[in-house]
Amino acid sequence: MISTGQQDGKSCRLDYAGSQSGEPVLKNSLHVRDFIVRQSGILDAPEESTAYTFQFATNIPCPGMPTVEYEGQVYNTIQIFSQCWLKENLNVGTMISGTMEQSNNGTIEKYCYNNQPDSCTKYGGLYQWNEMMQYTTQQGARGICPPGWHLPTDEEWKVLEGAVDSQYGIGDNTWDDFGYRGTDAGMNLKTTSGWYGNGTDLFGFSCLPGGSRYLNGVFTGVGAYGYWWTSSEFSKYYAWYRDLGFYYPEATRYDSGKDYSFSVRCLRDN
């Protein structure tokens, strides 16, 4: 079913492409108001004829991989159209004090909000960008994710936002903007409990308000805000991230210094 809107000289129709001879008899096109559109999209730039499979299922475990076991912890998966995500924030590594800086020492290090291990159990760990990336700058790198998974790029977050927003679809220019974007993507990604202002969690992504670690070991925002890194640099010292808040329905896009510490989600490789 295709919705092209009402344009002069154009209409929407489905054609029978079978083997019968003659002109097929077609049903009249019908314009339906408030038609609900769901979009499935992927990112690629093919240089030759290529076949793609688009997944339109959502709010179910990823087909063939309902869970992932990684470093002694089991994560659930969630299919949101053509993207397969971990349903929980990543919680991997050894906890260090918020007063220390994460370093390239061969051990994955994490912060737990207010230096409380239970916070990592509930919200996942908080990671500086370089630690998350495991000291590469290649966007889409595996980083600290499980094998077969990677750290989502800025563009892959845009696909997610377009898939869950009720007004602005995948590829809309609004997702390129800085700051508040869309209509209700943030509301639809947040859990139905645990926030000062809860979401609808329509797609099962289940974002939690895990807060962040700022400079000098200061933790802030738990219960009110959730922050998620992308693997895309904004500049040498800054990277793109996403911010969901308790009082606004949009999903926000900002850049932050790489020494701040945010939550991490992983996306399954294509």
C-alpha cells in the first residue's frame, strides 16, 4: 500500500503483473485521511544492482536471536523494523570511581551512577567516548559491544528516530537538525515507568533515564535524563549523542566532549 498524498495528475494504484493478457482491471484508488504510515529503512550506497530485504516487524525479539550472552550477562534483543538492537544499555567492564578517568589499559572500565554498583545493574554503565570506542575513531566500530554487534552511528540513530516518530519519517531533513527534533520519537522510545515523566515505549526500545557523569566525577540526571553516545565524531574532541528528557517528547541531537560519560546501546551488524 502506497500513500503518495493528493497531487494534481497523480494517483496511487496497485498493478497486477501476472501472465494474463490484456489490460488488467484495477480498483479505483482511494484517499484515506489519517493514514498511518510505518517505514522500514536501511543505510547503503550500492554501486550495482542489489537485493534488499526490509523487515517490517517491530516490538518483538530479533528473529533467530532473542537474547545475547556477553561477558557473563544476558541481554534481550528488540527488532524495530530493519534494525536489531540490544534492548538494554550495555553493562560491561570493571567499575572505577567517578573521580578517575577511563584509560587505554587493556581493561574495559565503566562508571556506575554515584559509584553504586546497583546503578549499573539497573541503568547500565556510563562510558567516556574513547573507552566505548576502544580507542579507535572509526564510526560503526565494534568497540565494547558483543561480537557481531557495533556502536550505532549518528545516521543509524536517525533511522531509528524516523522509524518511531509519528510525523517525521526516515530520511526527513528534520533528523539532521541540532537540538530538539521530531514530534514524539523520544516519548515513544522511553519506558512507561522510571522517569519523572514517563514514555509510551511503543516499540519496546525501553530507554531508561540513567543520567550521566560529567567532568571531575560529578554524576547528574538520573530519573530525569538519558544520554546515549553515537560512534560518529563531531570534531576531534567532540562526538554526537542523543538525549531524552522527562519533560519533552522529542528526541534531541547534540555534540559533547568525549570526556563526558553516557550510556551505550549496541546495534546488530547487517
